[in-house]
Amino acid sequence: MINFDLEMKRIQPINIKEMELNRYKIEDSIKKSIVLYNMSIGEIKKGDLELAINYLKKALSYNKGFSEAIKLTGLCYVHMKKYKKAEKTFRKLAKDLIYDELANEYMQSLIIKKSMPKNINTIEDNYIFNNKKKQHISAKRSKGKIIISLLIVIIVIAGVSINYFYPLTIRRVLTKFPTSVQGVLGKFQANNKIVDSEEETYKNLDEDETSSEENIIAHEDYESVKKNSEDTKLELDSYKNNIVSMLNDVEKSFEDGNYDKAASTLISMKSMNFDDETKPKFDKLWQDLEPNVLWTIYNQGNNLYKQKNYMEALPKLKIASEIDPNLDIMPWITFQIGMCYKETNDNANALIYFKQVKDNYPKSNYVSNAKMMINQIGN
């Protein structure tokens, strides 16, 4: 049976810097999901599982296939005794082939956990220690019984010997014998008290060891949370500094008249998370793209297209289409982009845009031309 509490304690934050050393580049959406995942671990250490789940949900909104976040969400639900939600979450985790076996073990253990009475503690955690205590105590009692038996035999033999060899002293021995027996019984009772005392000592040691382990784990958790919080703050500061730097570059590009670069950078930033300081600045710069900059870029691309300079026309046409996807001439721009790809021998992308003309703008004047291009590429 899976120990869900232990599984929760084993969860560790993800080091983005280490990942970046092993990969050339990590997408912004993946970075955001990892930052939120690490923040959720910090909240779990603080005991705020509701907030942790909120962070995990946001992380999954950026990266739906984030299996570690799905797994941690399920463990949080188990800890909160929301077993139906936990089971539903583990079923999602099972769709990942890497986690399929673990997810099934979670679900089997969840069935057992739900069927257990509430007052039953995790016996498996204490089983080994308790067995050792029982074996030790049993050995002590056995040893005590053997010693007592030997003492009684020795006393009886001594009594018989005295009775046989020294009949005159038998009364004296009989007079003292009860005292000897009382002494033996006293030793037996004392031995029992020692064993009982050892039981109490083991119990106290068990509690002390548990308390000590909990203190060590709490200290490690505190240090881990502290480090994670510092790392997360650094990551968020770095993320914000990157946004500010990009916005400053856009302003500089506008001033230099490099509208293509300004527009391209702003388009790449659309999916980023902005705070109260950077969001107004981004919105203002975005508004500066329409309508003048948009039409300047499109007209440049359209002129290059007419000159059959498809390689240089392509990026300008794509920028114009992404600034405002609702332009009246979008069917024509989409067809132009498809033609640019076709004329530069990129048939895979050409097919994508010709199919967009056919599917997204079925009543436009360019559908027949798009179908003709699809057939040509297909042949």
C-alpha cells in the first residue's frame, strides 16, 4: 500500500536553471508552469493546500501535459480527503505511459485507504520498530524466567541436601526457606518491573525518535521552502526584468522606425504574464501598432509579393496577419502567405495556409485558387 504522506514529503521543486543547462531553450509557457509548480510546493509546506491546488491548476493551464503537477494535485486531494477528485486526477496521470503503473498503484491504495476506519494509524510505519520491541522484551522475559527457574531448583536441591545430610538443621532451613522464596519472588517481580519499565522506555524512545524525525524533517522542509522561495523570487524577478527589457527594446525600435522588429517582439510577448507595472506599458505599445504600423508593414510585404520577392515578403505578411486576425483582407493575406511558402519550396507550411483559406473563409474569392494549389502540391 502506498504511503501518501511519504509520497507528499518526497516531492521536490524543479530547478529551471539546471534544465536550461541540459536544453537549448525552454518555452515561456513551460517556465511559467514550473515556477507555479514550485510555488505550490512552498504552500504545501505551509499547510495551505487550497492555494497550492490553485497554483497547480494555473501551472496546468500553461502546460496541460505537466505530469508532475497532475501527480501533486492528486496527492493534495488525498491529503484533504477529497478522494473522488484524487481518483479522477490519478486517472488523468495514468494516461502518461511513464506514470501509468504508479497511477494505478495510487488508485489501488486509494481504495484501501477509503475502506480503512478513521482511527487506524499507518501501522506499516511502526510495524518493524514494534516487532523489534516485542522481540527484545520477549527475550528479556524468557531470560528472567530461566534465571528464576534455576534459582528455585538450586534452592530446592540445597534444601533436600540439607535435609538429607543435616537432619538437625532442617527446622532452621524450613524457617528460612519462605524468606528465600520471598526473595526469589521479589526478584521475579523486580524483573517484571524492569521489563515493564523497558516497555515504557521503548514507548518514550519511539515518541522521542518520532518527534526528532519530525523536527529534522520540519527543519529540512523549512530550509527547502526558504531556498525554493528565494529561487522562485529570483526567477520571478528575472522574468519581470526580461519583460521590462523587451518592452524597452520595442520602444527603441519604434523610435528607430524599425516597425517589423517592434511588432515581432510584441507578438512574441502576447502570452506572457504581466504585472500592474508592465501591463499598461505593453497595452500602450500594442495600440501603437494599429492602424498605421500595421498597414505600413502590410504594404511593404504586399509590394515585395507583387515583385515576386517571396522570401522577404513572407515575414511582413505574417506580422500583419498576427497584429489583427480580423482584417477584411485576411483571406487574401492568408493565400499570399501560402503562396510565399510554396514559392520558397516549403510545401508543408504552404498546405497549412491554403487549407486555412478553404476552411476558414469558404465564401471568399480565393477558395478555388487555394484548392488548385492544394491539388498541385498533392500531385
